[in-house]
Amino acid sequence: MTMLAKESPKASNPVATPRDGQRHPLLRRITHWLSALAILIMIGSGWRIYNYYPVLPGGFQFPPAYTLGGDYTTSEALHNEDGLASALGWHFAGMWLLALSFAIYVIYGLASGHFRRDFLPIRPSALLRDFFDALRGRLEHRLGHYNTVQKAFYWGVMFAILIMILSGLSIWKPVQFQELTWLFGGYEVARVVHFVGMAAIVGFLVVHVVLTILVPKTFVAITIGRASSPGRQRRADGELR
Amino acid sequence: MTTRILERGDRIFGIERRLFLRQALSLGALSLLTGCDISDDDEVQNILNFMSRWNDKAQALLFNRERLAPTYPESSVVRDFRYNAFFPADQAPQLAAGDYRLELSGLIEDKRPWTLDALYALPQESQITRHICVEGWSMIGKWSGTPLRLFLQRVGADLSARYVGFRCADGYYGSIDMPTALHPQTIMAFKFADDILPPKYGYPFKVRIPTKLGFKNPKWVSTIYVTNRMPGGFWEDRGYNWFSGS
């Protein structure tokens, strides 16, 4: 995002310190949070659906407490079935919310120039440098400034969501969308792709949430629209430090 | 004086708010831990049911009458096909060939019951298709039998009606939309893997519908009827999506 080049109120400071800032327009905030809600619904109900026929060898199952679909015994008493119906109900309701909010988020991000301004360019050298800085814990996180690893991460998660929608469609409609299912290597492979994509998104969410806790003002910005923090002083070469 | 009271008021409000937040957080954690989520709530069920009806309509629009389910070579047929019902295989209905009659009702001109010999005399086709269960597993099998479309035409069914319903000897029941009933791959399957359907797979026949999930393929069928009133189904009445197309 653009810098909020506000003068520091501290007169004692010899150099004017720019403030780091972040602004998110309303449509981006709404579609971000609706997508987030939809993704949580899809993961929770997806884990419950997965448990009925695990993809992973060894039959790994997700703890029922972290899945969406109702308590097994309550569900049995209320609906005469143990919770798969509700999980499927959530999944096939959530998919509309995800597809709509994600589509609007992406179209708006492309049309408004947000992706081009903030998520590009990704230079391989900068990506490597930022990646190793991140590993050593030396990567700065400044409000409104997207480092190259972060940019790559956002493209990555958007790609993963797209793959989830497409592999999901090929599992849901392997007859009507059989060309798509074929592209994924058939029904059984599409299920594995759908699982791997979920794992990638969960991985992203963990990093995304941890970094939000480290830089809490990003949460303020994506929720109420704006946030700012004191900027760093500019070095002689103009690089922000 | 006034200021001080206000300050105290603010502080109390602040503490209460923090307490409330903490309670909300621990409630959330508790509900996560006990697995008692909101899914069983009546309002939530209403919303999920509403979306399921919406998905019925969306799937009916997506359904293409000419679109065939992919077929596979003989070599991919699974012979030891998974048995699936809500009772063990040895409790499957054992129907005697001589006593069996297929009953017809609803919007059908000729409602005379059919003997098994009469059914076997109808033209038959084979298909090797993938059976996909709502739980996620899938298996490729070979089924042979009479296209349901041909049978419905033969008995003078109202093909402009909305639903075709099935009642089964085991108490199971189900229904499909007319376009799917008329789909060329929807067959009354008398054989599995070139052998007469064994009792556990639905003798004397199951309705094999490769454009729908497994539970929409009724076995041990004893009655076929045509209607404009949504008949529902065993699992559909327990919250599963009615159309459940593939």
C-alpha cells in the first residue's frame, strides 16, 4: 500500500519520519473475511467428510472435535445419521460462499491494481534473500510493506484456492465435468489433489495467523480499514531501515 | 467528582468487557473441545437444508441428458465389489424368482405387475462405469440390464412427470428426477460382472445410475412409480442431498 507520509509530531526528531501505514478498501475487507469464513467452513466440514474414507495411507483421521458436522450421538438422535449429512451440507453450502467471495476478491484485486502494486514484482534474487532472512528471523515486518516471500505466499494461497475449487468440482461432478476430472488424473487422483491443496492452505493459515499476531496492526487494517505505525528512518542511500 | 465517577464506571465496564471476552473465548474453546458444534442447531439445519434445495436446482441445470458417464475397459472391473447397505450382507432380502413381482403405480398406464421372466425377456445392455459413494470411495463395476427409459416407455409411463420413485424389499426407498430416469445409461441391472445379481448386490435387480452417487442406486427393487410429488428417499430424508448427481 501507499505510505502515509505524515510528519512526525515529535519536534525533537531532526529527520522527518514517515509513518508506515496500511489501508484496505471496504470491498477487499468484506471479501477477505467472507473468504476466511468460507475456508474455515470448508476445512472443518472437509475433515469430517475425509474421516469417512481417508485418503492417507494408514487411515489417518482428524480428531472429530476439530471437524464440522455435529456431535456424533446428538446427530444420530436428531437426524438418524452420525454427522456426514451435516458435514456435506456445510461443504456444499460453503462452496458457494467461497467461490463468490474469492472471485470478487480476485477480480477486485486485479482491477484495482492492488495485486500489481503490492504483490509484484517477485524477483528471484529478492525472493531468495527474503526467504533466508525469514529463516534467520531477520525479516522485518512493516505495516503496508510486502516482502517478496509474503508476495509469493499470497500468490501461492490464491493458486491453492483455485486448485481446490477446480479439484472440488471434478470430485463433485466427475460426469458433467469429466474433462476437468481427466485433467486432474481421474476421480481418485483428484481426491488426493483436493487433500494436498487443503494441507497447503492450512500451512498458509498457520504462517498467516502467526505473522498477524507478530504485527497485530495488520489485523486492525484488514478489519477496520486502516492502521499506521511509526516508520523507520531513511538511510543515506534512501533505503528504509 | 463527576469525572472520578465516570472513570470508575469506565473501569468497571472495561473489566466486564474483558471478563465477557474471556468467557466467550473459553466457551469457544470448550465447544471445540467437546465437538458440540453448531451443526445440530435447528436454525443451522434449516439453512443447510435450504442450500441443499438450491443445490438440487443447480445440479438439475448442470445435468446434460446426452452426457455419458466415462466407461472403462473390462480389465478395470472389480469382481469382489464392496457390499454396502445398512444391514449385514447375510440379512439381505432373499427373494424367490417364482414369487417375485415388480409392482407399478402412479402415473403409469399399464400397471400390471411384471414377473422376472418377463423382465429378463426385455432387451439388455452392458456398461462398465464407476460407482461413487457419498462417503468418498469408488469402484469400477460391470452391470447389465434394461434401460429404464425403454421400460418406462413400454408400460406407458407419463414421461413428462417430474419424478420416478422406487420402493425396495428391504424397506429402502428413493427417487430420481425424470431426466436422469430417461438417461441412456440408467438401467435396471439384472447382472453384475456377467452373472445374475447375487442377493447381496440387490437380486433381482438394482437401478444402476452412473450419473448419480451410489445411494441413489436402489437395490432389491419391488415397486416403481411415477409422480409429480417429491417422494424423497431413505438417506435424503436424513439430510443427504436429494439430486446427488455426479
